Amino acid sequence: MPDSFDRIAVLGLGLIGGSLLQALARGGYTVTGYDPDPVEAGAARGIGYTVAASAFDAVAGADLIVLAMPLPHLDAALEAISPSVAPNAVLTDVGTLKAPVLQAVRRRLPRARFVGGHPLAGTEQSGFLAGHPLLFRDAPWALILEPDTDLQAWLSLAVLLCDLGAKPVPTTAAEQDAAIARVIGLPHMLGEALALTGLRGGELGLSLAAGSYTSGSRVARTRPELVATWCDGNPALISALDDAIAWLTSSRDTLAAGGSVLPLAEAGHRARMEWERREFGPVDLPVDAEALRQHGRDGGWITAVVEKDGPELGELRLLGMRPVR
Amino acid sequence: MPDSFDRIAVLGLGLIGGSLLQALARGGYTVTGYDPDPVEAGAARGIGYTVAASAFDAVAGADLIVLAMPLPHLDAALEAISPSVAPNAVLTDVGTLKAPVLQAVRRRLPRARFVGGHPLAGTEQSGFLAGHPLLFRDAPWALILEPDTDLQAWLSLAVLLCDLGAKPVPTTAAEQDAAIARVIGLPHMLGEALALTGLRGGELGLSLAAGSYTSGSRVARTRPELVATWCDGNPALISALDDAIAWLTSSRDTLAAGGSVLPLAEAGHRARMEWERREFGPVDLPVDAEALRQHGRDGGWITAVVEKDGPELGELRLLGMRPVR
């Protein structure tokens, strides 16, 4: 069976890192947190979690290190911890875009057993106090499997994530970044545009704003600098925006010509309902990186890692779920 | 004091009409519903509400008639009820766009005491069973005050709406239609575009779609033909779309040039937070149509109608709330 982790360090105790600290402690793992912000660190310490005085201390002796700081702070954090990272430690992260993290780790810690990760969980809120230990239950969690990823480390993390109730999705950095352009970057861009353009209707419009404005602009509550780290430098977001702009422009022109927005409304409705109605069935997967990546590409995730013929890599059996139609 | 209503008819028992039937009954009003769809009529009748066998029957003897059918059915309904509408009855409606309703009523029932209305309540769901009697509590409710609107009828409706816990907003058909283009039409267009464009990311993207996609495309669950009636023929939606498209295009070009979406994210965030942080204070209003319309334009609403010097129109006092900054 893949190794389990004896001592985990979580660096960054915001919404995601803080929730992970809580989820791991709840799952019986030995976990130490760290956050340079005394507010976040104090919030976690105040309700009884172990919080180290420095990233260096948190990481010392850890066999799993979770990088949960905002992307702009990643490089400095890697530099600070690099002397105390144990040679065999597994590193992972929880950032939205995977390509920039992969590059930074390869540059700073070229020999690290790094497996990028991205939990599709969270809200528009920030900070330790906005989190909770069940945040990742049933949440998809992109788990990056590059050609040079250590498969043993990847499987160990997959086991851990299943243990937290999350759904590990095997994919590459490039494929996950392209996919989330449409389901994270684009909804944030549309939400910001709505928040802003809605405001231009004057006080009457502001007082009439209700459900559709409120839910459509909810993500504009997110701290803007976080939104930028989820969008900037992702080329797939450009084509996602092009597609959305083309639909909006076509509806705009149709309205101007006295026509109906019904075609867009019907297509959007059909898309949303098809998404909601997806059905999934169990599947048995080989322990093979390319087969796993294809499983992720097909919309599947991992549900369990079990011994089939023995404890070695080639003797394991992976159970998963995937769309069936 | 303005008249109160002794017998109310609600025509159309979908989400809004059905909720209104329940809210009125709960408020102690005598109310009869009608819906041509036996499913909706049966649902209301099944839990004890009075439902007439025809629109004609429902309307007979009513001193307030609420038109709560979808816009495309309005004209036929007006034709069906016109012989049984009492000469002094007040008519109102609950549709999203006010200009087309106003035109239809002026054409079909030119002498009706009509006061258009639009409750800013509801969800993406449809049908009687999706509604509930508290749907309008704290909901803004545009109440149309045209130069030729009967002020006595308008005040009677305002009292009724306050009684249901709603916030009557005095405005004209043209002004409300322009305002809701930005806070109803636009969020629906953006939600449809997101639902649709998100789907183009393949199965991996569909499995990674989470909070921001889910809330951003929620309104795409609405029946498409309803969305079309809220958008089609509203010229203000064209300029709202132009504004949103301009922001999205600018961010798209910035991304393509290697820049950051931070300016859009900051502007959107600021707009949303300013909206959330609006504060309101009480105000005393004269019973004067133009002063009331200005109050709505300024983002205000009515909270109560009380006697000041006597029961006559000119002796009343209107209490309201409006933004204070």
C-alpha cells in the first residue's frame, strides 16, 4: 500500500489551508500549521491546533508538506523551507493554477517529490475562521500527474484525499489549467462584470437588485488579488472569454434587431441541466499513469486504493467513478 | 386611509402567483386563485386554497385582480376576464417588464384602475409547489406610478404590499424596465453564457466545476421561455450588454497581452461591496406622485401609510426608507 503520512505540515492557514488543517486533525493525522499572519495563526492556535513559529519549524520532520499560501508568496516560502525539507518528504499545494506552481517548485526544489493539487472547494470568503473541517467532503480535487511525477507519492496523496472525503481527479497541470479556465476563471470574470455593470443602473436598480444579481455577483466578493492569481497567465481563459463574448454579442445583436434571446436561454438551460444530470458509475483502474490521466480526462475520479495481489505498486487496485451515459 | 381589499383574485398560480395566494391568505385576506393548468390549480386546491374553475369566475366580485400569468398569456387572459371585471376593481400584475403589460392593459381594458407591479422575489424554480407564503418578505416590489395612475389605487396596493412584508418601490414602467435590464436581464444573459461556455471544457472541466460555476449558472435553470419574456424587447438590456461585453473584452485583451485582470476584479469587488454596504434611513414623504417617483429613483421604498390630519389623500403621511451616505 502507498505510504501514509506520519507528520504533516500545512503552510498558510487561510480558508483552504486552515480547513485542511482542521480536516487532517479531525481525520487523526498529526498536523502542524503555520501562517505568517498572526491573525490566522492565532485563530488556529486559539481553538487548539498546533501552529509552529516559522515555516522552517513547521516543515522540520514532516513527511508531507502542503503549500497553502497565495501564489505570490510561494517562491519566498519555498526558499525559506528548502533547508529543512526532509529528503523523502512529499510536497503538494492547493493553488488554482497548476503550471506556475510546478515551475516554481522545479526551480527552487528540483529534487522534491512534488504532486500539485487543487481542491475545488471554498467560497468567496477568506481566512481561517471562514473554513471548516468538512470543506472538502465530496469536493473534486485535481491531483497532478505529470510524466515525471512520483507515482508512489501521487497514490499516497490520493489515499489521503479519499480519507478526507474528497474526489481526487488525475490530470496534468496543463489540462487542469485549461479546464478550470471555463469553470473558475470565466465565472469570476462574468461575476465581476456583472457586479460592476449592475451598479451603473443607478440607485433604483440597486434597490431592485435581488436573487439573480446577488448570486451572479457573489464571486465578486472574493479578494481581487486572489481572483487575479486564478486568472492571470492562463491562456485557456482567453478562448473561454472569446466564447462567452461571442454568445453575448450575438444575443445583443439579436435584441437590437427586435429578436429574442430564446436561443441563448435554451442553449444555456440545456447545458446546465445536462451538467446536473450527469450520472456516474464505478470503474476498476490499473496503476498506470497514462490510464489515470485518461480517466481524469473522461471526467472520472478515484474513490479508493486497495490491495489486490499484494502491497507493491503493481499489485494495487484503484477504484474510481466516471460518467456513464 | 386608502381602501383595503375585500376580495382578491390571483390569476396564475406559478411560483409568484402561487406564493402571493398563500401570502394573502396567511395575511387574512379573502383570496381566490385560478390557473388553467390543472397541475398548478390542483396543487393549490389540494392544500386548501380556494381555486375557481375559470378566470372569469375568479374575477367576479373581486376588488383586486392580480395578473400573475406569463406575459405571452396576458392578452388572452385580459380578454377572458374583461366582461366580469367590476367597474371599480383595481388591477395589478407581477411581470418583470412593465412597459408591455401597461400597453396590453391600456388596449384591452382602457378604463381599468391598473397599477403595474413587479416583485423582486423568486428563484430559478417554477410552479406552485416551489413557492411559499413568505417569499415576498423584505423583497423590493416595483409599483408603477405613471402620470395617469390612480393614486388612491396605488396607495391601496402599497398598503397591501407593506402588509405582506414587501418593500414597494415607486417608479415608472420605463424607469423600472431600464433598471432591471442591469440586475435581472444581464445576470440571466451572463448566467446562460456561463452555463453554455463552461460545458465546452470537456468532461474534465465538468467534473471540476464547483462553487463559482454552480452559483454563476444557477439562473440558467430557469425555464428559457420565462427568461426570454424578461429580456426581449427591453432596449436598456442592449446597453447593459454593451457595458458588460466592453469590460470582458478589455480583460480578454489584457490577458492576451500578458497583463492582469486585477483592474476588473478590483472594480467588480468594489461595486459589489458598495452595494452590500448601502445604508438606509427613514424618510417622511408627501402624497405626491412626482415626489414618490423621485423617492424610487433615489433608491427608496415605502414602509407605511398612516393618517396624519385625516383619512383623505392629502391628509395621509407616507413613511419610507432611502439610502443615506
